[in-house]
Amino acid sequence: MPLFQTIQFNETTKILIWEITESFDELYSRVILKEKTQKRLDGMKSQLHQRAFLSVRMLIQEMGFTDKDLHYDEFGKPYFDCHNYISITHSYHFAAIIISHETVGIDMELQREKIQRIADKFTDYECGYLKPEFTEEYIKKLTVIWGAKEAIFKIRNEKGISFKDHIQVEDFSLEKEKTQASLHFDDLVKDFNVYYQEVKSNKFEGSFTLVYAFEK
């Protein structure tokens, strides 16, 4: 059972991480999909993407839900027909969900050197405290920043939001695993609590960064 990790953040918020080690057939045999979901699965060209998609269904089953309970709005944001909020992420051989009574977003990213090459695409405010000369720390901090902005975007999910221009992540320490961020978009200003941690697999190479954000 590759439920890799469960994080009980508080009484009404839980994070589940799935390590995707099963084949497509193994995962497919353990879930029941509604017709709309089956069509979406059939349209995916990548089997890795298909396995991640099915792993998310395994995770919601772990929480007592089924695929019939999970819906997507016109912008692709997942939701339940109940008081629980849900956010979904997957990266390579991991999938994760966060379910909460609070408004939440989640993201998981593989730490890669290539993020340095695109840093100017999603950072501006953060350049005031980032130190590119410390390469390993720089990569990890960039990954946290990207994950925070992705999680916040998943919460707001509004057309026109720019990671670089509209979302600001405050200075942070990798050890503290918590920071603040804010969204400045049109006349809207929203603040967020952001949490992050490193995730490592015993079966696969590479370190991942898990980030989740709560709207204040």
C-alpha cells in the first residue's frame, strides 16, 4: 500500500501523499470511475500522467470519498459537494491531496537545477532576498517560491494572475518551513500562510518540495 505519508495539519486539515509504484492496470483495478472521468483518462497520452490521475483517486478513497464525489469547475478547480475544500498535485512518481475546512492550495515539485534558468519568469519581489551564489539553497528556495505561487494560484484560479507580477512570497528560512505570501491583483489584496517541507523517496532519486497555502 504505497500511501507514502499522512500529515494531520490540524483538526480539519489533512494531507495525503501517494508514491506511485503500481502499474496502470493495478491502479485501474482498484478504482471506480464515473463516465466523465473515464473519458478524461482515456484522452491522456502519457501513462505516467494516467497513473498519477488514478493515484489521486486512490487518495480520495483513503479519505472516504469516491470519484463520484469529486467535481471540477469551469476553470479546472476540483471541489466536493460538501464543506471540505480539496486541492490536488502530482509530480513524477508522487501524487498528493490536501483536504480541509479552510480554503487551501497544494503543490509538489521536483528540485531541479533548471529552475534557475527560469527564475526571472516568476520572481521579482523575491529577488530582494534571494542569493543565487548559494546554489543548492537557491534551488530549494526557488522551488518553495514556485510551489507557493502555484498553490495560491490554485486557490484563486483567476485569469490574468501573473506569478511574477501579482504574487509576493516573503523572505523565509528553509529550516522554519513556514512563510507568508500575498496576492495583489486588480483591486484585490489577499494574504496567505504558506508551509513547505522536503520529501524524499527511498525508491527513486531526487528530492521534492511539498508546499501548501491557506488563505487568511
